[in-house]
Amino acid sequence: MQNITEFVNRAYHAYFKVKLGDQDKSWAPHKFLGFYDDEDGANSEEVNDHDCEYDVDFQGPSSEPSLFNQEELNDLIRDLDLSKESSELLASRLKENNLLHQGTKVTIYRYREQEFQQYFCEKNGLVVCPNIEDLLLAMGIPNYNPSDWRLFIESSKRSLKCVLLHNGNIFGSIPIGYSVKLKEEYNNVKEILEIINYSAHDWVICVDLKMVDFLLGQQSGFTKYPCFL
């Protein structure tokens, strides 16, 4: 063990950019092991187990790159909210730089929607999920409680869509109905609610005033300005 000298103080500050303080305090360390002179990191002075406590088996972080497996790559793509094309591009770049585990697939994202296609059906120009609970289970949400979700309905001249929103925002939004053919009409809104079996779930519905007219069957008026009804 060696005493901490002024030279050690200057060397410590030059390397760590922090001054070695509290040297006037009795509780502060006033000795160090010594200097490492050779390339293997061997101490120039013999250090025994009684001089200090240290882990002789400790190994620092490896300089080898950390490789992505399929699950880790999927998590990264989900966190980045990438499209199918961007997901495949990212996976391809990682593979080119040898950053993927062997067996990790790159082109799997071209068909990632096929896993959930079985839970949707098409009827009269409307793509909808008739069995919500099975869809959520397939997405890794096993404990489905309708009171934890609310239904968002939005319509325009070009589309009609229904999306489930989680009340606590723990889960992302889940589209359960979509159409680019149906018009803004009461019968179309009624049809989509019947297909998704809304009465069995009884979600709280989030809509604008125009959609309130549709839900109440008041479309006989001019729904562009629903407050005049």
C-alpha cells in the first residue's frame, strides 16, 4: 500500500476529471494499492489479501458486440414503432454487420399481420374482428375485462374505423374495425356495432358530436352541424 501523494492527486484529476477530495478527513482513504506497470495489468508491488478486499475473479464488460435474437429484435422494432418495410430494413442492416444470432429471420416482418388475420373477417366492405377476447389473448393480453377498455369510433367521407383504447394506456390501441367503402350512415355504424357484439362488452364509447347523432339514430337532420338538431 502507498500513501496518496500530490502526484497521485494530479494524476487522478487528469484521468477522471474529478478532484480527489476529503483528504483532510479521517474517514477518507489515504492509501492505494500501487501502480500497474506491465501490459498484463500485474501490480508492480505484491498485493496480498490482507491489504484490501477485491474480487480476483471480476471481469469487466466484454468488448464483443451483443447479438440480437428474434425476440429481442421484435421488441426493438415494436419499441421503435417501425413499419414492415422499415423493420425488414433494420433487420437487414443488423445482419450485414453480424449483429444477429444465427437463426434470426429478417424477412419475417413481411407477413407479420398473418398471425392475426384469422381473427378478422370481411363483410360488405368492412373488415372487423367479431371475437375480441380471442384477439387480445393472441396479442398477449390474457385477462380481458371490458371495463378496462373504451371504444373509439371515427368516421369521415373516406373511412370508418373502430379502435379499442386501454383506460390505463398500458396497452396500445387495437383496431377492430375498418372500412374505406362505407359511408357516414346510421345503418353502417349500427352494423359494425352488431358484428363486434357491442352489447356483450358494453364499452364506454368515445365519439364526436356527429357520431353521437348516428348512435342515437338522429341522422335525418344535417349532421355537419349536430347542435342544430
